Amino acid sequence: MSINKIVKLFGIKYPIIQAGMIWCSGWELASAVSNSGALGIIGSGSMYPEVLKKHIRKCKKATNNPFAVNLPLLYPNAKEHIETIIKEGVPIVFTSAGNPNTWTKELKSHNIKVVHVVSSVKFALKAESCGVDAVVAEGFEAGGHNGREETTTLCLIPDVANKVNIPLIAAGGIVDGKSMLAAMLLGADAVQMGTRFVACKESSAHENFKKMVVEAKEGDTKLTLKELTPVRLLNNEFYQELVDLYKQHPTKDILMNKLGRGRAKLGMFEGDLINGELEIGQASSQLNNIFSASEIIEQVLNEFSSYKNQINNDKKFIF
Ligand SMILES: Cc1cc2nc3c(=O)[nH]c(=O)nc-3n(C[C@H](O)[C@H](O)[C@H](O)COP(=O)(O)O)c2cc1C
């Protein structure tokens, strides 16, 4: 019988969560992950309400296992998304980028489990006080939008684990069984992986983007646009244009103008590697191949178990 808190909370088999990601995690990825015993998440931040409805319905048809929807709370259609989530009977919601006070009670009154993504102890405590069921603490290594505190996963997880009483999911830089084990040793009950699942057969990311992700080397991701919302992305021509623009001490408006609308879609979904915004985490440097969701989960679990079992006999731990 499983006693892992996250496995129990969600009714899943393994404490592995595939992150909700704009332009990458639709129903194909979420259902494939859920069918493999982990938790798949539909990333609703890039979907119109009608599109989200279709993805939820297809996901429900494709899996009988629990799945979730990720909702960035600053998203303009957040209210309509919440209505869709409730009407369609989605069992779990991961909220991010906004105030957890706004929708947690409403969602919980419909028996929906709510998890909020945070980047600091302060926000973790706030989310806990709003009644969420668990928090994802996401470190600075992570792909996509990042916390202003710039705290790494290695430092954030023990701090949050020491302060909150609700289950804790670690995110940022976790791509395999070793990093999963490390995050759990630091105090997490489960892990959320984004970057690893971008480079996945069922991810809706463009093949050009997936290829660039698995070819990325150490140092190829950059954090930028701190004046807007800090974002970690691949160093491409668009990023270099930002570097040039920063030399002119741009205002927020100029930066917003440069980013424009649709750059993330252009890069990650349509495959324009020159002009697109290519969000990905530092741990992309450790990826070499594109696997299916079930292969990823199997590899992570096998590696997790073998490291856990080896640890006592590993010579480097004997001194
Ligand atoms: C391409 C991409 C898109 C993302 N989109 C979202 C999003 O829509 N909502 C959100 O809460 N987090 C988003 N994230 C962050 C992930 O949910 C996750 O927390 C993060 O990827 C974990 O770090 P890792 O990339 O090192 O695995 C995104 C990450 C990536 C790489």
C-alpha cells in the first residue's frame, strides 16, 4: 500500500507530475502520462476556452486515470477556464502566476484538488493559508516563467519543506531518477518535470523546438525580461535581439513591444527558432533523445529505484 502523500492525494501510482506547459502539454501528452501511472496536466494558458473544453473531453476519453489542468491565474480568460474546469469535472487544478486566494475556495467547493505553484517560502505559506492541497516549489533552473527571488531548487525545497505542512512537489531541473531522488531527499513528496516532457513524442511542441532542446548544452538557456515576468529561454536570435535592446536601457513598454504577442507560439508551436520565444529549463543540457511519455516514466522510475538501492554500497559514500 502506498503511503506517499502525493500519490494518495491524487489517486495516482507514481509521485511524478508532468508540468502544465503552454503550447506543449495538450490532451495527447497529459493522457499518455496519466495512462503511465503519473499525473498528466493540460496547460490551459495557451488555450481559448473552447479549445480547453475540447482538450479536457479528449483527455477524459483517452484515460480513465486522474489528470489535471494548469491555469496561470493572470490569464485573461481565467474565469471562463474555471467554469469549464468545474463543468467538465476536472479532478485536479494546478494554479500558477497569480493570487491563490482568488479561486481556491470555489474550486474546492466542487471537490477539486487545488495545487499552487510558488517560487519562495513566503508564497508557499500564503498558498497554504488559502487552503490549497499542496504546493509546487519551482526553482530558478526551471523553464518558462521564473520567480523573482531566483532561488535554486537545491535551496528552495529544504526551506519550503521546513515551513509548510501540506505536501510539497519539487520542480526545476528535475529530468531523471537521480534528480527525482535528490529532490525527495531535500524534502519533496513528489516531482514536477517540464523540460523533460517538452522533448517527448506526445508533446505538442514543434519538432524543430524539440530538436533544439535535446541539442542544448550547459549555458544555452538564459533568464531575461525580469522587468516584465522573468522567463528562462534558449539563447537564439530573438534572445540576442533582447541583449542588444538592453544596451539602450529600454522602458517596460519598449520591452513589451519587442516581446509582442504570439512569440511563444511562433517558437514553440510553429517552430520558428529564430524569432520565437523558446522557453526551456537549464536541465535541457542533460537530454539527448526524444522518448514517449511511457518510456520517460519507466526510465525515471528505474533510475530512481536503482540509485535508491545502490546508495549504501556506492564507494563515494564510504569515508
Ligand atoms: C515550454 C514551457 C512552458 C511552460 N508553461 C507553463 C505554464 O503555462 N504554466 C505554468 O504554471 N508553468 C509553466 N511552465 C513551467 C513548468 O510548469 C514547470 O514548473 C517547469 O518546467 C519545471 O522546471 P523544468 O523545466 O526544469 O522541469 C512552463 C515550462 C516550459 C518549459
